[in-house]
Amino acid sequence: MGKVLDHLVYRTRIHGRENVPAGGPVIFAANHLSYLDGPVMVGAAPRPMHVLVKREMFTGFLGTLLHYSGQIPVDRSGDRAALSDARALLDEGRCVGILPEGSRGAGDAAEVSSGVAWLALISGAPVVPVAVLGTRISGEHRDTIPRPGRVFHVAFGTPQTYRRLPSASGRVSMDTAAEAIRRQLSGHVRHSVAFTGQRLPADNTRDDNRLAAYPEGTDDE
């Protein structure tokens, strides 16, 4: 589906594929503008990935497609099981995609959930920031599906690995990693806007639902 969207329905320009590690576990962390961000990222990536997708999408034909393509349903009010499933896939050397802003908005990574930090710390997998641009532009509602033929940009940034801080609690390490990942993604988005010329939407409307910060009990892990 992602490749069809990228190359048949829309005109997606892909940047930085060489930044993605050729083997081993990888966490792809992308900004979030539109319903299309996840599949567009998957279609542009040089490796297959399992994306955390809100549970409400797993209905009808689309739900069947998501299920059999290995995507991970997540309850955004709090879902330790989904993050644990993602961790298990990373432990197998696979790739996991996450939209850590948790909702569709300005796409500037002003905020991210701590779920991505938990995955990075517990798995040791490098985080590759992904800027998805053009899937929503200024003046469009967050539910808007762009007309066919629009140019999208997907830019893969430099991977970064995060470790737990020595002599710090799990919560402090997670909060520190979450802020570092936020800065990594935000900086990459700004850089991608500059070199592609594709601006973010002028508004910052967001969904009311957000991915829970992190599973309870992570202090001991």
C-alpha cells in the first residue's frame, strides 16, 4: 500500500535512504501530519517495518490488511502490550515505526511521547528520525486526504542510539531520552524543510487522543 501511494497515487521524493542501517533492529520515528504518514513512510523505507497504528484503524478491509502486514494495534490511552510487542520485534532484529507525537498536528515534534524512549532504551536499537512532508499543508484540515499527484518528501536522518543514564532511575533516563529524541526529530524536520522547501502546515491542530507516555512499571527495567 505504501509503495502504491508513494509511486502511483502521489509523487514521493525519498532522501537519506543510505542513513538506514542495513541490518539489525531499527526504530523509525516520524513526525505526524496526516493519516498518510505511516504508509508513506513504510513505502519509502529501504527495509520493511511494523508500525504502531491506532486500534481504531483495525476494522474492515483496512484492518485485515494492517493485521496481515504485521502492523501493531495500539490503544493510545495507554497500551503496554503494544510496546511490548514492538520490543519483541526489535529483539528479533526487525524494524518498528512509530509516530511519537501521538497525534496529527503541525508535525514539528514540539512534543513526543516517552513510548519511543522506552523502546530505544530497552532494546538498544538506533532511532532513525523521519521527516514526512507534504501530506498536509496549510489550510487543510487534519482529516484531509491530499489529491493524487501531490509531491511528498520522506527524509531519513542519521541514526542515534540512546542508553540509560548511569546511577539514574528508569524514569529519569526515559525522560532524558525522550527529550533527546524530540530534539533529534525536531532538528531533522527543520533541516528537511530547509533543503526540500516543503513547509509544515501553519496551524498546530492536534487530535485529542495521544499515545500514552510509557507503560507503568518501567522504573525496574
